[in-house]
Amino acid sequence: MLDRRTLLAASLAAVPTLRGARAAEPGVLRIGYQKNGILVVAKQQGIIERHLEPLGQTVRWIEFSFGPPLLEALSLDGIDFGQTGDGPPIFAQAARSSGLVYAAAQESGGSGAGILLPRGSTIQTLADLKGRRVAFPKASSAHNLTVAALEKAGLRYADIEPVTLAPADAAAAFARGSIDAWTIWDPYFAIAEAGEGVRVLALATDITPQNNFFLASRPFAETRGAVLTAALDALGEVAAWCTQNRGAVATLLSQGTGVPLTAARRAVGRTDYVIGPMNARVTAAQQAIADRFHALKLIPTPIRIADALWTAPARNG
């Protein structure tokens, strides 16, 4: 019989990198999304479609299990636009992918993340992670959160045994007890934390602020800036609605992703639904993460976040 954790792994199974993606088509905005957040709500409401209709544009939605495959699709012209946490665009830019730009930010949008401990764990503090197997998806926001947690505890990256697994694979490993801790974000976090005997070692809010980002392919942003601006305007409206209607947001997320409603409610309750430009504060925070990754030799060369900032076209009137 399938237990609850096995069902978790199955229900959130990884989506192959380019499943559903197609070559660019005139008049189509291809959006990559994950199982949580503003884009899911926008998809359920059809609000981006309504904003783009006067421009003669339609929308195609492609689901991804986490950020790195989404940005791989972006770099390979499989999608035009999407949202990830702080880690994926840094790794993508470091891989000499000049084809992405930061279009907007969701400050503290990654607050629904943390480090989980399986049933029976004896770990009590972040310092107790020394020598332990800690799982997280490589090049993800959880990768950054793990590094920041170690720094907070006075540990080095070399003090743990990193186990880089996609969310679904990590969920299965967590259920088997083959890892000592799991750094992960919502909705995976919200589902897993409700498991019997599971404990939260630390929340992202206790470790470091985590921002989310809306990213676009550079060719798309440079040639179809009005479409990108319209999509961001729509998402701004969605964000404002989410802030005032959290119960309805949880229902939409559950309906749109299959995530249990109780988990969706937990995730929504700790999400800050605010979208804004790439201001100096957000850019500096992202640069600090990039510098940290380079110092740890997690990325091969230093990068400048400022080189990947998009400037929106002037609005008429």
C-alpha cells in the first residue's frame, strides 16, 4: 500500500525539462510555471490572457517541477517567461547564458521554505547538521538557503554531505530516512511538514530573506517588450488580489496543482504577494548570493546581476 510520503513523491513527480514546450510562435507567450505562487493563480483566473488579448497575443502554459529546468527551457528557447527563486538565475547566468533577464521581483517571496527533519531525527540545531546528509535541488533557492543556514551556524559547506536531488526524489529519500535533513520550499515543504514525526529545523525567515524573480528570455524581452509589460501588469493585479483573498488563493492553488488544500493554506499563509521592479536592494541581495556561490566555487566565474536587468520600454502617454 502506498503511504502518505510515497504519494507525496508521486503527486509531485518531476516534469521533464521541456515537456509541453514548443518553438517560438508569433503571437504566443509561453510561460513556465511551478506548483505554487502567483503564476498558478494567474493561470486559473485567465488574467494574463485578458491583458494580452488586445495585443493579439495568446498564452501557452508549461509546468516545471523546479527552477533550474525552467531556466534551461528559457535558455533553449522553449519558453519566454517564468518565475523561480534566487538560485537558478545565478547558475544560469554563470553558465554563460546571456539569454535571460530579470523582469521583476517578488521580495521575500521565498519565505515558504525551510529545513525539515525526518521522523526520529536527533538533530536539534543548525550546528548539528555537521557531517549529515542534507538534501536540496542543485542550483535552486534551497541550495542557497542551505549555504546560508550553514553560515549562520558557523559551519562550512564542506562540513555537510550535500545530496542534490530534485524535489520528488528528495521526498522519496526523506520518506525512506536515507537523508538527515531536507531543504525545500512550498508546496513540497507544506505537504511534508505535516507528516508524522516530521520537524522543522529552521524556517527561511529565521535564516535569510529569499526573493523570487520573474525572468524572461532576452530576445523576447528586447523584441516584445510591450507583451512582457502587459503580462507584468496582469501579475501585479493578481498579487494585489491574492493579498486580500488568501482563502480563495489556497483553493485556486489546490485546484490548479492537485496539492492538498490544507497544505495550500499553509503555503499561502506565509507568502508575501508583492511584485515590484528590480530595485537596488533586491539587486544587491542577489549579487551577494552570486558572490557567495563563486567564493564556494559552486559557480565557475564571477557574474554581475546588473548585466541581466531588463529595462521596460517607455509607456505611451
